[in-house]
Amino acid sequence: MVDRVLKHLARPWDWLAEPLVLLRQCLSVRPDLRATLSQLEHFGYRSIGIVATAGLAVGGIVAVHTGGYVRDYSAGDLAGWAVGYATLREIGPLLTGLLLAGRVGAMNAAELADMKARDQILGLEALGLNPIPLVIGPRVWAAFCAGILLYSLAAICALTTAVVGVSLSGGLNLQPFLISLHTGTPVAYLLIGQFKAGVFALVVALWSTKEGLKASAGGAEVGRAVNNAAVGSAVGIVVANFVLTLVLP
């Protein structure tokens, strides 16, 4: 086990090879529209509840902590900006990505591992059909679109809860908070958050697809693929978030 870990650590670029190959293959063909919409409903629509709930909870947490700090330092005029910045640029995309890793990544890996165990992927190739536009591409692009849409939902829920929390807390005046939120939160924050959420969704889709296609036959292999997909996607999201934080303005 230790030797295998050290071997992987010695060749870090090997971790990126298969996901990047999958991305290139998905970019080179046009995905089936019907399959893409079906997967978008599968990945996105069915995740609305959990994303909205998490967004509402996070918005309340951000409002409570921000309110405490700005009261201590008499910086009430910056409260709206702080909530908007933290929610739209940092917490919102990261929250959406991690939720996708746990739900969509695990689901995608399990389904692909099951399809491979039943030789369905091999059956498509035997019929002369390319599985990239029919199976893999729709899943990748559906996850990408779902990530952007779900981030927007999470951001709306979080900001709504933050405004409600500020209005009920009594520690901050609502009108200066809304003015600070409006003037200090440009549209660029939302666009950057959507971009980050899309990148995180691609990380989840590509990594979980790699793990699902790599699995062998058997229930244990499917379980291992699900675990590797969820954990690997979460780690990839954290690393991607660090890189994007350094690169983006």
C-alpha cells in the first residue's frame, strides 16, 4: 500500500492523464442532445433540494459570523460586501462542488461501473457505436451545466437567508447592509463564481467517469469506484479552488 502511494506521488501528472484524455474526447465530438438533457435532469433537477437546503443554512451561518465581526470592529458598512464576496466567490462554488462530488460523482461512478460490469460499454463498441457521444459526453456536459445552475440556486438561497438573518438579528441595520451588498458586489463576482462552479463540476464528472470506467466486475469494485470518485473529486475541487484563487482577479 505504501509503495503504491509513493509511486503515485512520484508521478503526479499521471493523475491528470486520464481525466484530460476524457475531456479531449468529449470536446472532439458532439454529445447526444436527448441523453444530455436526460442526464441533466438526473444530475441537476434531483439535486435541487439538497443544494437549496445547504445554501439556506450556509447563508445564515455567513450572516451570523459576519454580523459578529463587523459589530466588534464597527464596520457595519462593509457587512453586505463581506457576505456577497464570501457567498458568491468562495463559499457558493465550493459548496456546490463538494455537494456534486458526494452526490453526482458517486452516482456517476456507480452507474458507469455497473454498465461496464454488464459489458454495456463493450456492447456499444461491438455495434460500431462510439460511447463518448452517447454515454460519457452527455454525463460530463450535463454535470457541467448542472454545476453552474445549482451554484446560482445556492447563491440565491444563501443571500436570501443572509438578508433575513440580518433583518431578524437586530445587530445590524438592514438598509446599510443592502446598500453595501448592492454597491460592493459586482456582477463579476457572480460570473467568477459560475466559472469556478463549472470547473468544479468538470472535475467531478471527469474523475468519477474515470473511476467508473476503470472498475472491474463485482459489487466490491463498484463500491470502490464510488468511494474513489467521491474522495478524489473532493480533493480535486480543493486543489482547483486553490489554483483558481491564485489565477482569477
